[in-house]
Amino acid sequence: MRKHSRRRTQRSLSMASPDVVREVEYIVSRAALFDGRVVTLGQLVYFSTDSGDAWMLDPQDHFALRLADAGDRLPVHVVETATSFDVGWTASYRLEGEVFVVADGSGARAILGYPIRELRRAEHMILSTRMA
């Protein structure tokens, strides 16, 4: 059996930065209702789908964390203090054409039907803001 290692990264947030845990709760609640949304706050993208999936993405490093699967909340590691947060990123992702490709300890898989256009727009907004 292959042991799955978690990637963890910690990012600094200012006091005026969005509440990461609150946004995780929001997007998971949307996924539970099978309601597709894309939310960009700070340097992160959160999205839910009408199939009940929810993800948190870090476009700069292409980290991904699946928050819900078919409407069911998944156990995740997201800890926040007043000045920073820590996420137990479990995967990486990339957008290829109209496909969301995610790779984790079990391999890579392609997912069709995700809001790729909106995700590209959110990535572009975050990355262009960081370069300015």
C-alpha cells in the first residue's frame, strides 16, 4: 500500500484578509445544496459544483484541497489564526482545455463538467494582482 503524504503550506494573511474557514464552510454548504459557485477571496479560489463537489485552490502554487464529494463534506485540515492560516493541501491541479486535472498520492484524474472558464478567470485575477 502506497503511503499518501500531505503537502502543507502556510500563508500569511493581513487582518483585513478574508476568513478562510468561513469561506470553506460557505462553499461546502453550497455543494451540499448542489449549487455551483466560484468565489475568489485573497489568493484563494473556492468553488462548488451542481454535482455536489467543492474545492479550495491556490492558483499560485497549483495546490488543491477537495472539501466535498457529491454533497458530502470531506475531512480537511484548515487552521486559521488572526494573522495566518495553514492548509493540509492534498493535491495539485491544472486546467487543460475544458478539463480539471487533479493529481494526488493515488495518481492523476481528469474531471469534466467543472466551471473551467470561471476558474481560469479567477486564476488570472489572482495572479495578475500578485504581479502588480
